[in-house]
Amino acid sequence: MTVAVTGASGQLGRLVVESLLREGVQPVAIVRDPAKVADLAERGVDVRQASYDDPAALDRALEGVDRVLLISGNEFGKRVAQHTNVIRAAERAGVELLAYASIPNAERNPLILAQEHIGTEAVLDAATVPNVRLRNSWYWENYTNGLAHTVEAGVKYGSAREGRVAGAARADYAEAAAKVLTTDGHAGQVYELGGDRLTYVELAQAISDAAGKPVRYQDVPQADYAAALENAGLDANYAAVLADADAGIAEGILDVDSGDLEKLLGRPATPAVEVFRAALN
């Protein structure tokens, strides 16, 4: 069985490749720039070059592939068309299973981040390639940027009110994807994936526990949070996306209680405190 991972040089993609290697599978790593995964090639990984904008290169990259994980691109505004190129190439290649890394509650998810995932899932609905949706919730790593400053200030800001976010370590989502790619019975399935369900008060406590210093949560209006993120140096559009995500968390849109992640992993998801402790160390 030949298993390919698109976007294999990215943070999630590389972790999926590592998980596949641990499963005893020698994966195909599809990347735009092979130089970024030279270390994987040295370990025997089959590195193939293709961008999501190049159907001919995607055809070459998926030649002989049985199963493929489509990890979403990072060019906002272009992603549905790019993902469609991968889906069509998978159809032409006769791929037996395409797994797509999506977002929770895609049928009703209003987040800015969700819209291109929703568009991609619509393409998959009409596609001929058998597929499975891996609807990953938030990464705990999303909270590690500026974590040292948060600990120093003793305050975690946000606009999630009392909503819960079902996060997990990025490596957990990667391991779950590898399980799906290397076992049978997943075609047609939709997995809503998330780990521990924390309010931001509990999230601040996890940061506090990891740091050994008191950290509290301070809720602020969405617009003020976006402005604060922008003042901290984030791009205005990205700041708006993050503040919008917090507003979605307030409404429960990233609160996943399916248990699907734990079932796929065969173990509990990694606690947030472990991810924060590793980041601080």
C-alpha cells in the first residue's frame, strides 16, 4: 500500500509522515520545495514535487498512490480551487481513499477559517474518489505563540467568554490521520476530532500549571482582542481570523464531544498542560 501526504513539509504534514513511518509505512511526501524535506529523503521517504496549482505535477505525484491525505493549503482565497486540483488528480489516479483535514461542524461552521473547508467538502460530496473527512479542532499549539509573554504578564486575553474549545496536540491529529490512512473501513466517514474540552479559564489554569506561575483569563470584546493582536505585531487579517475563532468558541463551534479522536488513537488525547510545558521548556 502506498500512502501519500500533501503539504508534507508543513507542521502537520511532517508529523503525519513521522507517524506513518512509526506504523511501518514508507510514505510519499508531496511538497512544493523538496529541499525543505531533504532529511526525510535521506531516511528513504519518497519525496515528490508538486504544487496545488499544477495539475500535471499532481498527476505525477499521485502515480501509483493508493491512499492520500490532503492537507489544506495556506493561500487563503485560493484553497478551494487548489484542493479541487488535488481531488481531481486523485480521481484520475484511481486513489482508493482520500482523507481531507477539515474543520469541526463544517455543515454549520460560520468561522472565517471554515469557509474554504466548507467549499472543499462540497467538492468532495460530488467527487468519485472515496473519501473521509478528518475535522480537526483547534491545536493546543495555537496558544503557544507568545506563551512566555502570557506567563510573564500573568494574563491570558481572549474573547471566548465561557465557551469550550476541544483542542489537542498537533501530533495527536497527525497520529489519527496515520491510523485512518493505514487501516480499513473509513471511506464515507466523518470524524469530528477534538480532545479535552476547556474553557479559557481552564486554559489559563493549564498555562499556569505548566509554568508554575499564576495566569488568569481576561475576557475582552472581539474587536478589542483583534486590535490587541494587531498591536502585538500580527497581520490585521490574521488578527481578525483569530478573534473570529474566539467568537466561534464562545458559541461552541469548536467544542467537540464525539470521542472520535480518542477512538482513533486508542488512548486519551494529550492534555493541554503537556503541550504548554513542552513549549515553555
